[in-house]
Amino acid sequence: MNTSAPRRIVVGVAGGIAAYKACHLVRSLTEGGDSVRVVPTPASLRFVGEATWEALSGQPVSTTVFEAVDEVQHVHIGQQADAIVIAPATADLLARLAAGRADDLLSATVLVATCPIILAPAMHTEMWQNPATQANVATLRQRGLIVLEPAHGRLTGRDSGPGRLPEPEQIAELTRSVLAGVSLRRDWEGRSLLVTAGGTQENLDPVRFLGNRSSGRQGWALAEIAVQRGAAVTLVAADTEDLPVPPGAELIRARSAREMHEAVSSRAASQDAIIMAAAVADLRPARVAEAKMKKGRDDDALSTIELVENPDILRGLVEMREAGRLRPGVRIAGFAAETGDSSHSAVELAELKLRRKGCDVLMCNEVGVDKVFGQPTNGGVALIRRPEGECPERRTIAQGSKQVVAAELLDIIAEQFRCQM
Ligand code: CTP
């Protein structure tokens, strides 16, 4: 049980159809142990009424500065908040905030607050792409507010495009990450990043495959944080848990190691950084049976499976770089899932792997049946390659959510970009 005092989160709701999704956001935050005060704009009450917010948050709801005037709410709510998250943030609200207006309780609260402020825009694509909205977003970001990238997908009508509210759980997770100290500054703006995620599956016959325990969550977290830091992200995913597409990322499915190899190699030349977070099968069955394999047959196919090696995608990327086939200055990172053995610790094995693979950064985590794979947290030691002959730098990454770990790795790679400038 969480015994620390609940954090005070203000959930602002502006007047858009996505207001109903904020109900799930409030639920997710309160279930996580946070205290939530909902501040809807007057227009948003036409979509979701006060009673819903009061019931979900267990707190009173006001929309204008003229309610409970004796409590000076327009100052107190903002002053006491640990974070403000506004979902949906409409084009109109972004314009009012950029202009510094205080014409309702929500905009006044934002003006008073010194805590992190996260805005999750939701509107039609044309409104989002309109230069007026983009200028407001740029102004707000420049003032230190976090304006999330919207998701791509189905909008209110039949149309589809960027402008959709990210899933409530994604907004809640990003809010938790910001509260845990993750910075969503736009230092990856103008950079492209390819991330792989999940565990590859290698077919054996029409019903069986060889796979592994990877959930894809670490790759997902890297994509989610990188998009919000401004990167153009391609996420190449093998088998994963059922996770919503990270808002703003391009998702490409590649089931087997060879499919992933093809998907990564064909896109590698246009990347500034590539992170191999996928658990790629080293070996695959030499033959894929056309019919279901049976036990007790003459050739006893099920008890003896011949395996052949898969391409090493990470090593292949380093070779492409050595051959001048990738962008100059491209950064290549991998993960090393290690258990350690009788003669080497997990980190020592990872150092050997860093040398073997030739990548720039290798994140070493110790794995076990209930460690890392499928778990919400991660941690370990990031090994950073140094000039030939020198030992790699070891940077400890404390156990934290996979988004917190993702942010630290993206910091390390961003540092390397800065060094080469
Ligand atoms: N990797 C890869 N292609 C493979 C196997 C692994 O690109 N065929 C990448 C993984 O995505 C990871 C890194 O290499 O970023 C290390 O993966 P790991 O499985 O720990 O290393 P292996 O090379 O498979 O070494 P071993 O299993 O023998 O420890």
C-alpha cells in the first residue's frame, strides 16, 4: 500500500467531445492513489456534467471564479497542485492560455500554478495544423508548459488524422512520469528515432512457434517519451502485450527476427538514432512444417528441432554504419538481458557484448523469470562506449518505471548528439 501523502493533481477539462475520456483519466489517477480535483470549463459541462466529476473525484467542482469566492479558489487550486493535466485541451483553450487569459477557473488556475502543466490537445486535424494553433502550441512550450503530441486516428466524425486525444491511460502514465521527474523538453525536435520492441516469434508449424517473455513495454516507453520530446519515431514491434499505439509514432509490425531485420535495415538510413529494445530470437527452426507436427512419428520431429541462426540485427546496423550506409553521427543502442554466470557478473557480460556488437550504448538489465520481462519497472547499468582501448563508462539507472528508464537513455543519446556538434 502507498503510505505517502497523495499527490494533488488538477484535471482540467475543456469543451470537446473527448471530454468523456477524461472520466477514465480521473479514474486512473485516483486508483493510482492521487487526489484529483476536476476543473472543467463552462463549455465542457455540455459534454460531461458536474455530477460525474464530483462522483469520480470525490471533490467539489467549480468552473468560474465566482463560485466559493470566500475560498479564493482561483488562487488556491493552482498554488496547491503538484501537477495540472488538461485533457482535452481544445484549440480555444490553447489560444486562451497562450494569450494569458483568466476568464474562467481553469485558465486562472493555470496562470497561478508553478507546478508542471501538461496539456493533451484534441481537435480536428485542420484545427491542430492551423498556423494559429501551432503558434499557440509553440508559445506555450516555450513558456515551459508540456503540450503533448496528439494521437493519429479516428476523430469525431468519419475523418481520421492527427488530433485525437491519446488514450487516458497513456496521459495518466505520462503525468506520473513527469511527477517522477521525467522532463519532456523538446530536445529531440528534428531528430528521427527507430525503436524495436517485443519478442520475436519463430514459426515451427502452423500452430506453434518459439517465442520469449518480452512484453514490449520498454520499447513502447522509449517511443512514447521520444515522441513527446519532439522526435519522429518509428516503432518496429514484434509480439507484445496489447498496448495502445504511442501517440504520434509510426507503428510497424514485424513478427519474426527476419521480418524485423528487413523492417529495420530498410529504414535505418533515414534515422539519427536506433534503439534495439526487442528481444530477438537468436535461432529459428531450420524448417517450418506445413502441417501440424505430431509426436511419436518416425522422424520424431517434435522432440528434435534443428535450429539455425537468425541475423544479428544490432551487429548488422553497426556494419552498415562502418560501410558508410547510415547517416553520419547516427547513434545505435541495444539492451543486454543478462543473468550473470559463475565467472562473470551481468554487467561484465554486458561489457563483452558491447564490444562484440560495437554499438554506442548498451543498457544492461539483470533478468529472471519475474524480473524485467512483463514488469512495469526496469533499471540497471547503461554502458557507454568510449574511444578505442578505454573501458566503457558505466552509468547506473535506478529502478523506476519503464518511461523513467526510457527518458534516461534518451538523455544519454541526446548528450552524444551534443558532443558531436
Ligand atoms: N539483437 C539483435 N539481433 C539478434 C539478437 C539480439 O539485434 N539476433 C539485439 C537485441 O535487440 C539487443 C541486443 O542485441 O539489443 C542484445 O541482445 P541479447 O539477446 O542480450 O544478445 P545476443 O546477441 O542474443 O547474445 P546472447 O543471447 O548470447 O547473450
